[in-house]
Amino acid sequence: ACTAFILHEGGRTFVGNNEDSWCVEGRVRFVPGEAGRLGAVYFSSWRGHPYLPWSDQLGMNEAGLVFDGLTVQPKDVAPAPGKPLREFSALTNRVLEQCRNVPEAVAFLRRHDLALLHKSMIFLADAQGRYAVVQNDTILMGDAPYFAVGNWRLGRNTDMDAIPIPRLQQGRALLEAGVAPTVDGAWTVLEGMKSYRKFLENGTFFSTLFEPDSGRVHLAFYHDYDHLITFDLREELQKGAHTLDLPSLFPPNKAYQALQAYRTPFHQRWLFQVLMFLGGAAVLWGFILGVWVLVNGCVGCGGSQCARAGRCCWPGSGWWPWWRWWACSSRWSRSSTSAWAMCIPRWPRCPGSYWWWRRCCSFGCAGTGASAGRCCRL
């Protein structure tokens, strides 16, 4: 998600998330707990890129622990020897399977090498109103009545008011002004933090509002907050493992249909594959053509054509076709009228004012005067 917040007031906790992405596919995945693992719900979206697999962006387990992943400015850190290294999805899934609250999750993450979070942030929140921001170089924890984050790397001295993300600042202003600790009050914050662009009316792909103390999850699709769906996590987990197609859960959305109709390589897998094939074919054809030009452009540059008055075979002279526009110079000797051809990049003429052109043209010409022939005719 691109924005997330926690609101804890009057004994109630709400965790909201806006997933802002250029996607046309999304899913909701329910995974029951087994063998000591906690059950959870995961939300994910997919851009259609065949080399980018589905990955869970956010979710909540049956103990009320919520995670959300946000993209932030990249930063590399040194690896942590002796600690296991996991990529984002594997790491966050283990957190929901094994941890019941924010302190447990932070302790779990501290035992891992977080180097792969070089451009990711994990936002954690629980039913008690505690939250944490986990990055590869910093872990921040808090329990303030409200807190909001966006796509911005945080440090211990970050001035939250100076973060240049208008949607985030609008949400923070709403929280600071006072929001009722209700579902409707929390939705006003999500709507204030939504992304909306005039082009195709695209923006926030879906929004989630978690109630970690009750296990309820509220869902809106494609920045349409008039049609909401609510899941009871415990009831859904009792149905066993199942996955739902997120867009199909909602009535037709004209803005979303316009996005679907807009053909891009990342929205249409077949188009991406066709472009990849054509690009590969173009590279291969260019390589073959380049080899052919080098080979055929150097053949037949000796003999009478080049021997005449010691002249080089210039582009466009006589029968030379365009692909032999590599000037061929003959290396002459005083005792022989034969020549063998060398192909080097040549200009048709050698301006005397430019010494590097003169050097280029004189390459391969032995001696001076008529006995050697002159390769460069100024």
C-alpha cells in the first residue's frame, strides 16, 4: 500500500491501508492456522509482469496483528552474518504465522537479516494500538493514539510534517483534528488519503480497514467507497483455505473497466510476451546483420579496383553498394604492385585541419609520394 495509518481511541483500534498501484488483478487469500501456526488473510495485487510473481502486500492474522508493505527510497546495508535472509513475502508471512502482537513481530524480525528490504518498509500494528516501522536500517516503535505512514523512508529524527506526500499529510491532518473511533470515522481518513488521477481515473486499487480487536476486515475497490464488503476473519478461516478474486466481489466499476480496456504490456500478458519476442528477434537480426556487413564489406577490396592509381575504394565509387561504406586501404610496397585489403572506418575525405581524420586516413599507407600511393585525397 502507499498509505497506512492506525487509530487507537476509546478501547477500539482501526488500521487502514490504501493500495495505490497500476494493477488490474487482485485477490484475497484466507489461510487457516495449523501445526501451531496462526491463520491469516492476505491481500495482493498483480501488474501482469510475467517475471514478477504474486506477492502478499498486507494482511492480518487471527490474533489481530496487521502488516503492510510500502515501497520507500532504496538503501543498501551490509548483510548480517549468522542471521537467516528471507525475501519480503516469506518474511511477512512468517510474521503473521508465528507472532501475536507488535513486540513479538519486532523480536522475530530482529533475528533475521533485513538486507533485502533495501526499498521496502514493513508497517506493523496490533489490537492494543501498538505499531512499528521496520526498515533494513531502522526499526521504530510507538503507541501514540494515531500514526500514519507513506512511501517515505523514516529515521529517528524524521520531521513527519516535512514529508512531501500530500495524501499522507491530508490523512495526518484528519487524524490530528480528531476522528470518531468508528468504522465511518476511519473510512473518512482512508478517503482523504486515496490516490486519484484524471488519466483513466486510476489510482487507489483497493482499500482495507482492519478491526484487529474483533477480527473484521472491511474492503473497498478502486477508490469507490460507496460499495464496501466486510469479512469476519474467524468465519472465513473456518471455511478452509480459499482464494477470492478481488475485482469480482464488487459491482461493475466504469473507471476500472476503462483501465482494463487500456492495453499495456503490464496489463495484458500476451502483449508483453509478443513484445519480448519481437525485441529478442530484433536483437538477433541486428547481430546477424552486423556480422554479415563486417564480412561482406571487407571482401573484394583488393585487385584492380583498389590498385588504380593507389586509390582507396570510397563509398559510392563505381559498383560499391551502400553496405561497403567502409573505406578500404591498400598497403603498398615499393617492390610490388599487388595489394591486400584492410577494412577500417574511413571518411570519404580527410580534412587537413583535423589531425585525427588525417591519422585515420593514413593508417595502412606505407611511405610517401607516388611510390606508395596516397590513401587520402584532400
